[in-house]
Amino acid sequence: MEYEVSNLIKDEKLEKRIVTTCMFNNVKYQFKQGRILKIKNTNLSLIEPHKVNITIKDKDIILIYFDKENLFLYNRSMPITIKTLDTLLKNIKQNLIKV
């Protein structure tokens, strides 16, 4: 089985907003490029979304996104906005400091 791999187009504005939110909350982050896998001689393709790994004191949060309108926490069943992400990061940091 042969397949073709191409990069999923990044949304630079969304990534900049995520970076700003992470830097403001003083957390580590790492982006992973999304890909499109097309299986040759078929009409099948798989989309691997962009991923952002956010680390707060040994706790990991994973965001996935396809474009600016599809940002999810962990999997596609939990949509999230940048504002909600900011609130989440602040709450996690506060709870970790108390412990």
C-alpha cells in the first residue's frame, strides 16, 4: 500500500494566540505539525490534526486543532476557546500552588 504525506496548513494567528496565552501563564508548550495522509489509488485519506502539548509542573494538557474554528481539548468531543484555555491554565496553576 502506497501513501502520500503532506502537511496540514497552519493557522499562524491561532498559533500566535496560543503562544501568547501560554507565555502569559508561564507554561511550557510544544507544537506538532499536522499531516494529511492520502492512500494512493483509493479515495481514502486521514487527517492528523496539529497538536499542542502544554506542560504545567509535570501535568500535560493536549490541544488539537485543524483550523481556527476547530480547537479541542484532548479529543474532538471537548471543544475549547482561547479564553477558556486561559481560564483553565490559571485554575490549574492555582490548584497546583496550593498543593
